[in-house]
Amino acid sequence: MHTHRLDLEDASIRDWEAVVVAVDAERGIVLDRSAFYPGGGGQPPDQGVLLWGGVRTRILGTIKGDDLYLVPHEDDPVPPPGTAVQGALDDERRTNLMRTHSGLHVLTGVVFRDFGALVTGGNMEPLTARMDFDLSEVPPDFKDRVAEAVNTEIQTDRRITVSNLPRDEAFAIPDIIRTATNLLPPDIEVVRIVDIAGLDTQADGGTHVASTALIGRMDVVKMESKGRGFRRLRVRFS
């Protein structure tokens, strides 16, 4: 892969300088360095622009293959290989996705701690999400209890840190995989770990805020039964 992943090193980066190393007519633009999160783990890809020679190219998403291909808007010009560009993310979208993703880690940490339930699926958009749990029985006040516990943890202002560990060392951490099925590819030798101090430690590849206080408030909008003991929580952040 040609692209150096700035998004994995520092989630606060919003603009940077880069050089176009390749252009594929079907897939898109490859940069030598990029802060565009390409999507994965339920988190959608970033959007933004490339600025070059007085021209703006809008980036709508990313295609992952042998490299990371930034998808340009069909009406915009594409910078040729060798062009120096200024990359810039849609700050509001990225920040809200970071808040949402970190909030979901608080949610999964609380539900695992208080109810012992693993995640069976999930999806997010900026400030809204769903999370599915393997939870056969729930008390009548489950929805309210979860919301109260999550917001208490958010207000505690727990530090959120990211580290990388060798696979064997990472899997020595109890309950490092919070999904019912281990989705981590077997060829991954280094595991990226997201830790919410004193609450939750998970293998994760997404972008996150630096502390729970930056998440804001979470409301559980709805709880649904998905059959065979699976429960779906729909949540909103503000």
C-alpha cells in the first residue's frame, strides 16, 4: 500500500499536504499520505476535498483494495499523478463520527459490564447509531438503566487512548473482542487497541475523541427485539 495512514496516528488531523501517486479511472485517487478514514467497523468513510492549482476536487468516500482509492465527485477534475495537493476533511462529519464511535464503545462497555452481553452487529452515521446485543432477557427498565449508566460514564470524563500491540499480547487481554464473532482477520499481526480508562478495552480500527466528556449526551431512542434473544438499541448523541 502506498498510502501512509495519518488518520491512525492522529485523529485530530483535519488538513495536510500530500502528493498524488496514482489515479485509477474506475476506483479513484491514491495519495502518498492521507487522513481520510476509509471506513470499517461500522464507521463510515470520511468526506472532504483535495485542493490543487486553484482547483477543488470533492472526495465522497474511499474504496479499499490493494491501496486506498479516494472517490472524487464525478463533476470534479482529478489531479494527475505527481500533483501536490492539500487534503482537508469535512470537520463536522469526522468530529461527529468520532463522538458517535466513542459513545458506542461506552455503550458496549456498560452493557458488557452490567449485563454480560456481547455485540452481534451495529452501524453508525454522524450522531446516530444502532447496536445489537446477544441478550436473551432484559429487565423492564433496561432502556433507562443503560442510558443513565452510559451518561454517567460520559460525564466521568474518562481518558480514551489508542495503542498498538502484537497479536499475542493483545489477545492476552481479557475480553478484548466484544463481538460475538471474532472479526479480526487472522493475518493481522499488530492489533490496534482503544482503551477507555477504567471502563472498556477493545480491538478497534476507528477514530475516537480523547475523552468521554467530548462525546456529549446519549439518548436511547428505541429498543427492538430481533428474535432469538437479540436486542437492538437505537441511540442518538447530542
